[in-house]
Amino acid sequence: MSKLKVIPEKSLTNNSRIVGLLAQLEKINAEPSESDTARYVTSKILHLAQSQEKTRREMTAKGSTGMEILLSTLENTKDLQTTLNILSILVELVSAGGGRRVSFLVTKGGSQILLQLLMNASKESPPHEDLMVQIHSILAKIGPKDKKFGVKARINGALNITLNLVKQNLQNHRLVLPCLQLLRVYSANSVNSVSLGKNGVVELMFKIIGPFSKKNSSLIKVALDTLAALLKSKTNARRAVDRGYVQVLLTIYVDWHRHDNRHRNMLIRKGILQSLKSVTNIKLGRKAFIDANGMKILYNTSQECLAVRTLDPLVNTSSLIMRKCFPKNRLPLPTIKSSFHFQLPVIPVTGPVAQLYSLPPEGMQPLMYSVQEALNARPWWIRMGTDICYYKNHFSRSSVAAGGQKGKSYYTITFTVNFPHKDDVCYFAYHYPYTYSTLQMHLQKLESAHNPQQIYFRKDVLCETLSGNSCPLVTITAMPESNYYEHICHFRNRPYVFLSARVHPGETNASWVMKGTLEYLMSNNPTAQSLRESYIFKIVPMLNPDGVINGNHRCSLSGEDLNRQWQSPSPDLHPTIYHAKGLLQYLAAVKRLPLVYCDYHGHSRKKNVFMYGCSIKETVWHTNDNATSCDVVEDTGYRTLPKILSHIAPAFCMSSCSFVVEKSKESTARVVVWREIGVQRSYTMESTLCGCDQGKYKGLQIGTRELEEMGAKFCVGLLRLKRLTSPLEYNLPSSLLDFENDLIESSCKVTSPTTYVLDEDEPRFLEEVDYSAESNDELDIELAENVGDYEPSAQEEVLSDSELSRTYLP
């Protein structure tokens, strides 16, 4: 038989070299007897893959058949060296390319071929060490990306192969390490985890894990990670408890804690804690933890870790374990609706329990309104309180109170307040209040103060709520220049922008942002006039009036989260959602689809202001469904508005934005308006309830002025969006541009006479709340400055702390 001709390397460019080598390898597949040539060709491909990123990219690029050729050769070859070469090539490809290349290998059937190769290699006696190391290393990398990997491994009998290799080669750390990594991947499947446990894998892990040692730290770390994954199975956790392994884990943890003076093995210590965390998920594990004096051990070790910031993960995990294992009591109330007074539990001064009650304060202060202060002409909500702590307590919730779920706990908030006046009446609030009556008063003021010759303002009733309250719908745009046909046509054909807020009653900050938006749209600012001439605004400023009136935090009177009813709203139970969606469907039906839809919300955990949008491509990337997800073609216009806001709004943070559509959010306004109505720029804008950690407001708690400013900046962003999306049809008159330039050069500040202005010598921590309709006038000039350029103006950068009148985060 004639030999295949090997093309000399120097006669080819890098690009054609890899293509030529792959073509030769494909021909060799048809003639398995050419083992020498296959060995030579695969060694050359390996050399290129190890030395050139360009080669690695080309082999995994769209349309490339390189991966199929390699896998086909791996499946058919009987030559050991060829197999090792191809496995080394695959290691190079998946190690340097991240998740995309791993997913690409999975979609080409790599998991099944490698598992079959593992089966075949295990039949040799003894198995070839290098071959087993390579196979296990690759499978450990691609397993997490293959959703069916656990099932495939179990069907192919790979579990016992890997487990037996570890049992027979405990002293061969080079082979045991990749085997343990693959066992960890197997254990992600609950059925596999139970099966491995029955075959003694838990006991095997404790032969590897031991007291402090400077040797084999990487092996111990992987063994602990594998053990933590295995103990998530209740069957394995019970087995560990029965064999006394909870006490063993605590002893090992104390030993590593005492000897790891330089904290170089923090990951091993964390791995031990993760194993304890897994085993204490069951009741027997929690009892064994308490019986082994685990509360005292973790408390003492945590105290010694507090001084070292890098050990915070150990303290946090220890706290979670202690909270979980602390005995739970029933809430001392006959029912959750009873008015029953009882003495608060006495908080110990020292000991493990005291640790749970004395966590370092972090976050925001509550608000207090003093009647005495109001009588003294200071009717302000003020940030107050020290020693603030919010934590999960030891009272368990009944299944009725927890919506049928068991094991849920109540939470406690504690803070200290010094009352400035005797015999005072004080009110406390989670955030600055904004009531239904306040909204009605605000809309009434806006309607009475506007110029009907310049501004088109109409307030309608969208519908009535369950309790008979009206849900206002506001329409704002500019009046036509005249009654000429052209002007009337332009008036009617302006694109729509649909805004909504306060679907969750407890998110009062959303109403303050909406207040800023409404005031800017109704202002006499020339840029606001340009905005009105550009769009027709349909605004539902309060989607859940009943919840606001009745003091609900998240639900309506039907006891449901209205922002989870957009897919199939009921006209009887969810009238505001039903009619708001109906209005959007009508606009779509008459070919007047809104350019932007934005639902204003508040976020209780994250800082800054940010947006959630909708993107098919980013969602597919996030889920890693398959390698071809990267080929989805999508207009990235959904990112334009958030990018604009990140440049002009100091509280906005682009890095906190997300455009992934999660399954749990499929019935929200943002996703339904995007998917069913067809609005590409459909957003949820989340405003922090706490404060900012970037920009000029960094370290400050958010106030009503910053929230109103954000609402106004959102309007400016829409104007910028209009300029970017329709540059030819939208041109500002030169007089307005000159006016903006004059404003940028000016350092004046305009303040409405109805707005409280804090003097420079007034202390911080004061935040007056102005419910008037003119409180945003002083922002107009600053906002006008930001319309022309992305960068904030110089005036904005040099505002003094006293002018900001902000409250620092504790």
C-alpha cells in the first residue's frame, strides 16, 4: 500500500498548515493502518496548538471541521501515541478558550466519545497512566458544560472506573488528582452522588483528607470540594454522621486553623467548612454539630480570623453554619395576625450567640419623622440610627406563613435611636414615603401649573382597582405648532414612550424617580420642550394603588405580586396590569409600537441605579445551551440607553446592568412587553434603596433629590437616544444649542422658591422631603448641560459636600 505524502511544513503558511494537516488526518481515518503517519500529523497539530493561539481559534471557529476530525480519529484509532497526541490537543483547546470552546467540544459529541474511550482504556491491565490522566483531565473540564453528563457517565459505567482508580492508586497523586476532579463533577448529579456513596466514596475521601500538612495541599483541596459535593446528598450526609465524621471535620479544621499561620491554605479551610455546611443541611447533622461542640469551635476560630480581611470567607461561612445549627423556636404568637406583646429575648454579652446578634453594621439607616421637629418648621424625614443589624433569627416560620415551605426563618432588624425631644411622637420608615394622596396632589399641581398652549397634558383613569381606587394614566407631549396639516401629522406621528412605576408598593423610591421624570417633562426647560416635541409619553405612575394605600410591601389586595401577572392578567384580579397590557397591545395593533418601555423599581440589596433589559444573544450565552449560540444575530440597540445614562447620570452604573432573560422573570412587565408586544428597548430600571458605591455619590445614602435627578436624567437620555437613532430627522435649532453652550459656561444655579435649600453650615444627615411640583427646577440647568456631551460638566464635578446635603453610609 502506498504511503500518504506528508506536505513539508516550510511550503505552507500557518493558516494553510493546520488546514493541510487536518485534511491529511481526515484521509488517514479512512486507512487505519497508517498509524505512523497519524502519529506524525497529530504531533505537528499538537505543536501548532501549543504555540499559536491563532491555530486554536481556527480549529474551534464557526464552520471549522477540525474538532470533528480530531474526535473521529480519537474514536477510530488504535494507536496509543496518536490517542495521547489528540487528547493533548483537546486539553490545549479547552484550557485556553474558556467556556465557549468547551461547549463547542460538547456539541460535537466529545463527552460520549471520551467516556467510551475511558471504558476501553479501563479494560487494559493495568490501565495506561498517562492515558487515564489525560482522559480524566478533559472530562473534568467538559463535564460541567454538558447538562446530561451525569446520566451519560452512569450509563457508560464511568463512575466505578474512576472510583476504583482512586482506591487502587491512593499514593499516585498524579493520577488521583484528575480522578478526584471528575468525581466532583459526577457528584453534581444526585443519583450519581448516592451511587458513589454506597460504594464507599465518602470513607475514601477521609483517607485523603487529614491534619495539617505542607504536602499534597492541592490534592486535599480537591478532595474536600468533592466531599462537600457528595454530602449535599442526604443519604451521604446521614452516612457521614453515622460514622462520626462531623467530629472528625471539626478536629481537622481546628488543626489547619492552628498551623496555617500565614493563611496560605485558606481554600482548604474553606473546603472543610463547606463540607460542614453540607452535612448540617440535615437535622441529624445539626445535632451532631452541636454535640461535637461545633458552635464554640467555629465561634472561637472566627473571632481569631476577624483581624485578617482575607479570611472573611471563613467568617461568613462559619456564621452561616452557626445560624443554621442554632436551635429554632416557634414565634411566640398564637397566630401571625395576633396582637400579642412579649418580652424581647435577652441578648448575651459574650459567646457564640452574641456573635449572631452583633454583626458589623453595613448598609442604610432607617428614616425618622419627628412631630416636634415638624412643629419647629423642620418637617423632614431624617436618616437616623446606629448599631444597625439585619439578620436571620432563630424563630422558624410555620408552613402557613411561609406559603407552604418548611424550614424558613424570620428576620430581625435592630438599631439604636436617641430621641431628641421629650414627649415626642416619631414615625419610622424603611424609605422616604410617597403615598397615593401625594401622587394625586402632585398630578393636580402639574396640571394646574402647565401652559396649555405649549404642553399637551391629559390625565385619564386607566381603570379602577379591586377596592375602587382610580389608576391614573398621564399623557404628555408638545402641542402642535399650528393647525396646519403638516403640524398635526407630526403631532400624531411622534413615537411613543411608555413608562410605569410602583407596581411594588414598598419601593417608594420608584415614585420619587417618577416624580423627577414628570417634573422634567412638564418644565419650561428648552431641552424638555425638545423632548416633548420628540415623543408622546404614556405614563402609569402607580400600577398598584391598592397596595400603596393599604401598606403592602410587594403584593396587591389579591395577595399576588402584580409584576408576575403580565403573561395572563385577570381583568378582575389584576385590572391595572390587564389594562396597561391592553393599551400596549392596542399601540402595537395600530402600528404605534413604543420606542421605549421602562418600569421603575427599587432594589433592596444592590447599590446605584441600573437597568435590566432583554437580549436573546446574552441570554443564550448565559445559559450555555450550545456552541452555536454565539452565532445569534441581534441588534444591540437595547444597550444604547443604558450606556447613555451611565455617562450623564452620576447614580447610574452600567456594570450592574443585565440583559439576560431568566426563566423566573418571564412573566414580568419587562419580558412580556419585549417578547409579546415586540418592544426591543424594554427595561426595568432599578434604583437603590441604600446608596451608591461609585461616582460622585460614592459612600452616600440615596435621597429624594438624587432619585428625582435620576428621573430627570432618564428624560435627557431619551433625548440623546432620539438624536442617535434619528440623526437626520432630528436637529436641534442652533439657538437651543447656543443656549446649552451658554449654560455650560455659566456657573449660576436656579432654585425654585418652593424648594428647601440647605445652608452650607447645616449638618449632613438631613434629607428634607419636598412633595411640591417644582422641587426639580434647580436641576434643569445641570441637566441641560448634559444633553450635548457624554461627559459631566465641570460644575457638576466641583459641587461641595455641603451643597450635596447627603448622608454617608454607616
